[in-house]
Amino acid sequence: YKNPKFIMVNPKRKHTPDPRTIYRDYTFRWMIEVCHREIKQQFNIGKCQSRDLWIVNGFLMLIGFTFSVWKITLFFDTQEDESQVGCPTWANWFHEQYIKSH
């Protein structure tokens, strides 16, 4: 790429961090890596073929919003029933009431 854009960089440290700080930083970094992997696998972020900055930014914001809604839905769904992950209970109710009845 001719003019790469950087989303996030690590700040330079002025002193040597202790082991707890290192562990916290790598734990946070691992959560970011998992997020990137899930976005690439679930939402096909690599499929965006546009090079227009406005389109790419809009696409990334849409993906971020969709990913957040997906994760929140999974969180609340697992809170309702630990054995079932996937379709929320309200979606099952809607399907039973409106889709199957018509």
C-alpha cells in the first residue's frame, strides 16, 4: 500500500513494566486479536473491495456495530439459558407466534 493507515499503536514506555502490567497488556491484546479473527470469519471483512476512504470507513463502522450487537445478543442469550447459544428466545417466540401461524 502506498499510504498505509494505522488504527492503533502501542505507546512508548518510559520505564520497565512489572509482570502484572505485562500480563494485563497481553490479555487486552489477546482480546483484540480474538475480535479481529471473529470479525474476519463471521462478517467477511476481507471481502470489501472498495478503495474509497468513505466507503471503507462506513463499512468498518457497520461491521463494528453489527459485531457489538451480535456479542451483546450472545451475552444476554447465555444469561437466559446456559445450554443454548445462538438464536435469542424472543426470536423463537416471534417465529412461533407470527411465522408458523400464517
